[in-house]
Amino acid sequence: MEILHSGLLQRALLEIVVLGGACGALGVWLLHLRHAYAAESLAHAMLPGLVLASLAGLPLLAGAGAGVLVSAALIALATRDTRVGSEIAVGIVVTTAFGLGALLALSPAVPVGLDKLLFGDLLGAGAADLFAAGALAALVAGALAAGHRRLTLAVFDPVSAPSLGVRPGGVELALLALLAIAVAAAVLSLGNLLLFALLVAPAAAGMRLGRSLRAQLGLAAGLGSAAGLLGLIASSELDLAAGGSIALAAVALYAVAAIARPGAPRAARRTPMEALGGSR
Amino acid sequence: MSPAARIEAAGLGASYGAGAVALRDVSFAAEGGQAVAVLGPNGGGKTTLFRALLGELATVAGTFSIEGAIAYVPQTERSRLDFPVSALDVALMGAYARTSWYRRVTAADRALARAALEQVGLGERAHERFGALSGGQRQRVLIARALVQDAGVLLLDEPFAGVDQTSEDAIMGILDALRAEGRVLLIATHDVEQARGWDRVLCLRGEQIAYGEPSSTLTNAVLEATYGAEIVMLDCGHRAVAIQHHDHAH
């Protein structure tokens, strides 16, 4: 097996296993808070910010944050026109941001090419990428552990949460901020398009299989890492794109979970606007 | 439980931000051991009053004072029934506010949560999933959570809604025990006849219509002023039933 002999693949493996675990655990809370659509929208909306930060030689996190803030402001502006519904506003702003980011990324002056921004460059992982992945995993693990009780209340009983010392709005904002950091840190490795698969599929699988919250978090982290391992092995052995293979591996694991526990309870459906924090 | 509880409001008014005043001129007082039925139509101000007393809404007029910790017991349908928490996990949430974010919940609080579940008759179901319990059982778990908060004043939002008679009797027994312990209970309800059995009634319709002992307060005139066309008089006016509109927004 090539992965056993290639230092390049082993570095990529280490990075994806760490990122997969972090994304899996984070994804569980995103799904419980019904922010899966927000996760995808956030990843797309920050693309112009990432490209401009790359052009200016600034930290990608700064670009990601600016991209999200500008998109949020534009959405708020668009929804002032009552003829434009919230869902339409989100759709227009996010696709506009994504298209603008794609155009900017095609400029020869951009150090990072569009294909790498969209699909990642896992096989180009260096020491700095491994450090970033490790730092992100530590941040996600620490933040989720420290915020476990607050997150639990915000999800389970947002009506009573304020009387129990928790502000659900603040908790959701903190989780979205953590998501923004995770996307900014992982986007160059996993890609703007494929990162979403690693955030959602392992978490969905973990929620199907786990009977307790801690079991769901543990399983999602493990399945996220497993998707990275399986996808990278498939990529190296079958000469397939790494990012796409990992995304498909994540979805395949969810399919196995769905077959293993077909009767598992599902969360009530929610419209995309509700997922972005609209009325409940 | 902490020393004797008491709650008092004088000319209390509350609003939702910069909008119109949602509730005005509420004045009442209740001592430990008393249960106050809070009656009113949907949108009449029951939830507004509770939220104002919890400090979640801006008070635009009057004052209120509370001696003892206060806890809110919501309707169980407002919780995420698909979320994987056990009855013990929910009861333990009552200790969250007094536990620093960097500390684990103490063994003493865990024991308190188990004892609270025993008190509401659900000790053997501590590890069952909250969403798998019946409506009445879930309501009792939420009452246990309020006990873990060591609340002297409990605000109960329609605790009998959607429960069968057996569960209603069980909940009533628990509430009687809480009164005997010296706690104050404010119970939002649409059941006018049940309210006649409590110590006091507070009638709201955007403002206070009446407050006092049920026998002298729940007159036909007061009920009509409170519920308008949503009150139905039966038995030649000797019995009243409030028409309930089920809220499917959540």
C-alpha cells in the first residue's frame, strides 16, 4: 500500500485524520442546532474574503471573517425589501459571493489557485498545515468541552435557557464563530466545496448510531477521521482526487449508518431560513 | 430549601423592547405555601408576566421583588424531544447556573438531581431518554429540574396541558407537596374550574383584571372581562370553560 511508504501521503493522512475528527465533532452541534445550511452558506460566502486575504498576504482567518461579516450585512440589507424573502436574500448573497470569489481566484496574481480553494490541496500538506490542523483540533475540542453545558441547554430548551443562565443566541453565535475558524483553517486542505461533506456526513452518521450525546460526539469524530483515512487510501490506490474521495467516503459511512439503524429518530424538519437563525 | 419564599409586584408593566407595552398594572403578592393560578387568553400576558419576573423583559413601570430563587417550568413540547438526554441529565440542568464553565457538576448536585427525581416519582426512570417519557412524566422531570435549582418560587407554564388524568393527579400531588414545603407557585392555566382550587387567582388580559381569592374573584363579570368571547358559561353560569387555542408555532 503506497501510503505506508510515502512521507507525503503520511503527512496528508495525519492532517486529514485530525481535521476529520475536529469537523465530525463540530458537525454534531451544527446539526443539532439545525445550522447545516448555515455551514454551507458560510463556507461559500467567505470565498471572496479568502481570495482577497491571499492576494494581500494577510492571514486567511482575517479574510474569512471579513467575508462572513460583509455577507451577513448584505443579507440584512436585502431582507429590508419586503418583496425579497429571507431565503431569497440568503441565496442571492451567497451565490453572488461565491461567484465573485471564483472570479477573483482566477486572477493570476492570486497565490492560491481556484482549484485549490475549491477542492483543497491535501497532498501539499507541510509542517505549517499540520500545525494548523492540530491547533484547530485542540481549539474545537477545548471549545466544545468548555461549552458543552451551554450548547446542551441552547439546543434542548432554548425557552428556559435564559432562566438557567444561558443565552441561546450567544451560544449559537459562538458556535458559528468556531465554524468560521474551522472553515478558514481547513479550507486550503479540504477545499471550500468539500469541507461541507466532512462537517455534515460523519456527524449525521454519529447521530444515527449514538444513543447518548457523548456517544454521538465520539462516533462523529471517529467517523470523520475514518472518512479521511479511507478516502485517502482510495485516492492513492485508485489514483483518484483526494478531496473528492474523502467526501465520498464520508457519505458512504453515513449510508452504512443509515442502513445499520434505519429506525433512528430524526430531528424535525426545518426550512433553510430557520437553519440560519430565523423564526422557530 | 432556602428560607421562606415570597413574590410581590406593584404596578408592574413590561414590554418587548421598543414595541407597545405588552402588560400593565400588575399588582399581587404571594407568600410561601401559596399557589396562584394565572388565568388569561392566549396573548393575554401570562408568558409576558413570567418573562418579566425572570428578568428577561424590560420593566417599563412598577416594581417587583422576589425572596428566594426563581425557576421556570415550561411546557414540555417546547423542549427538543429528539435530543439525546436522559431524565437525570435534564434534572441536572438545574445546577448549571451555579456551576462555573470550567468545573464539572459536583457529586452533591448529582445526588440532588437523583433525589429530585425520586421526589417527583421518577427515580427509577433517571436513565431513560427524556423524549421517550410520557407528557406527564416529562412535566415532572422539568419540575425536578426546578427543585435542583433550589427554587423557592416556581413559575409553571400550563403544567397540565396535554396530560391524562392519572398524570394530572400525580402532578397535582407534587404541587401540593411543594406548597407544603413553603414554596410559591404561579401556575399559568386555562382551566378555570381547577383555578378555583388554588389559593389565589390572577386574571390578565394585557393588564390585570383581578387578583384575590377564587371564591370572590372568579365572578362571571371578571371571567368575561378576562376572556371576552372565549369564555363559555355552563350549568346556568355556575361553571366556566375557557376556549383553548393550541399554539402550533413551535
